[in-house]
Amino acid sequence: MPIPAPGPRDLQVRVRAVSVNPVDHKVRRGGGDKVLGWDAAGEVVAVGSEVSLFTPGDEVYYAGSIDRPGTNSRLHLVDERIVGRKPRSLDFAGAAALPLTTITAWETLFDRFRLDAGSTGTLLVLGAAGGVGSMVIQLARALTGLTVIGSASRDESRKWALDLGAHDVVDHHDLPEGVDYIFSPSTAGRIERFAEILRPGGAITAIDEPEGLDLLPLKAKSISFHWELMFTRPLFQTPDMIVQHDLLDRVADLVDAGAIRSTLTTRLSPINAATITRAHEMVEGGHMVGKVVVAEPLE
């Protein structure tokens, strides 16, 4: 492919590491010729005429936008407003594990649930050992007063969630009663159960797209239901796009302070078709704990 020239607000980034998320294989299965990848860490090579946040040589991490070519490429263009500085304490692989899941988790907690440092109550994190669940747990513990309960089915997953800060971990089939908030990466067939275990006035944020979802069971308790898609801001060029830059910088500070850790658990090298394919297979298997990253070889 030709080397892309940056637009006015674009960074041209030399990609050093990428991670694979469920969205990658969903887009791949949709067919057509696309450059996949929506997580990256790398070095700024060139900048557009209106760029003000970064300069060539800066080390960055970001999740890009689903309506532009993806990060599985040597050079990649991304709008500076959705890019953060790479945490100094992480290498490129450790940083590449974070952006998409971090933005999703942050927007779930602080945009959808509208939580803050003084918020209390109980948050149930389904799929607690997954990429987003891992970040929801960490951000909720670091930045709110919530009691965090994760759900997991395997010993490895339970230990992972507890190590990240969950107060307790329950089985997927034995969810606790009386929770205030539910983060759901798998919502199909669960609305009636959510209505039973949530307190009146509770809230759900979902990141999946189940067909024929019936929300009527939530009405009696006035439970609110939210969708979260971290691509919404870049897709629609919202006036507050720069919020994603700000939150990634904030999380970089938290990582460097030791309050948040990378969720990288599997590293593959080098960045080529074979390792990307292997990473997709691992994510599609549905049993990942943490994140798989494909990175340049360690020097």
C-alpha cells in the first residue's frame, strides 16, 4: 500500500505493537478488503499542519477509528485527538494492550454510569477476566468508591480478577442480588435476570449487539440501559473527541504511578500475517485471560 500522508489533525505513526480485540475478527468476518487492527503503540513519524498535541519522536498509544484503515500496518494515520502519550513504564507491547479496552471501560463508568470519585454502591462486572472487564475493575477500584464484583467460571479467570482488585468473584450462573450497576459484554438472554438482581434505579451498560433485545423487564424498577461504543466520538467527529486523548493521558499517569497495570498476557512476534492470524484464533476461542499483543521482536 502507498505510504499515507497525514491530514491536518493526523499523526503518522510507526506501529511497534498491536493488540487484537473481538471487533477485529468481527470486521474480518464481514468480508471485503480492509486493513484490520484497532489498538496500537508506536512512534510519531510525521504530523499534519494543524497538529498541536504531539511532535515527531513522541511515543503514543491509541485505538484509532473503525471508519479508517486499521493499525495492522507499518505506518498508520490517526487523529491526534484520540491519541495518548504511551505510559513511560511500559514497553510498546504492554501499552498496545490498553487503549480500546481502557476507553470502553472509562466511558462505561464515567460517561454512561456517570460515576465519580465519591460514587458508592455495587458494580457487577461480567466477563471480569476479559479485556474490557479487566479495565473496568481497575478503573472502578482506582477512581471510585464502588464495591466491585466480577464474574468468572475458571480458577485462572477468578484469580486474575481478584489480582486486579475485584472485591469478590462469582460464577456466571450464580450472580448476586442487590447490585447497582452491571457491565455486560454478553447480554443476550440475560435481561430478565438483570432485572431481578438490580436494585430499583440501577443501570446496565452493554457492549455487545444481541438481536431482538427486549428491555421491558427493566421498566418496573426504572432500570436504565446504556450502549457503549468507544468508536462513537471519532466516527461522528463529536465536539468532545479530545476527551479520549485526555483519558488516555490520565490512564498513562495511573499506570506510571502503579495504580493501573497492563492487561497483556500473551505476546507474539513478529508483526506479520501468520502471527496476526494466530492472535485472531486465540481471541475467537473465547477463553482469553487479559490481552494478546503482536509486537516487533524484543531487541
